[in-house]
Amino acid sequence: QVQLVESGGGLVQAGGSLRLSCAVSGRTFSVYAMGWFRQAPGKEREFVAAISRSGDSTYYTNSVKGRFTISRDNAKNSVYLQMNSLKPEDTAVYLCAADGSFGTVPVTASRVDYWGQGTQVTVSS
């Protein structure tokens, strides 16, 4: 059984920064491409960022490009999301995601094999 546990969410003013972390346990971390999704109240879950198994390739939704950075540390079985220049529209529950299929990354929810429980990010104006 694979477990994903997020941390690092909170309340921040617009323009501020937060760093989310996701710790993975249960299987070899490096076999998973990892990603972050978010879901705001009344809205569908949306893709935010993803990173390949080696960490060489990263992917972002357009609205966070230049502001968010995804990274991973395979020695620590963890993936991170550094969020800078936060905006009120970034407010959501952020969920960590793992994709165990060969050659793919979790850029859509259908590719996700495992989800974390989520961490709340609230950006005040």
C-alpha cells in the first residue's frame, strides 16, 4: 500500500510564498512520476504540476508557470511544490499524486494511481 502525506499548507497574503511537501511510503519512490493537483470549493480538481521519475522533466499548468516550481528528492522519498507570488485564485486544497505507469506523468487525474489526503492553501487579498 502506497501512502502520500502532504504538509506545508496554510494561510498567506497575496504575493506571499508557501512550500508544500509530500512524503511517500510503501514502495520504491523512484518508480513513480509525481504531481500536484488542486481543488477549490465547487470546482473540479485541476492539474497544477508534475515531475518525471528522474526529476529531469517538469510540467505546469499555464496559470502557475513562472510562479510555482515542482521538485523531488528521491533519497528522501519526497516531492515538493514551491509556490511564489501567490494569488487569491490559488486558494484550494492541494493534493499530491503518484503515477506508477511506465513512461507517463500525472498531468490528468485519470493517470493517478495514488492520492494524498490534501492540504489547504488559502491566499488572502
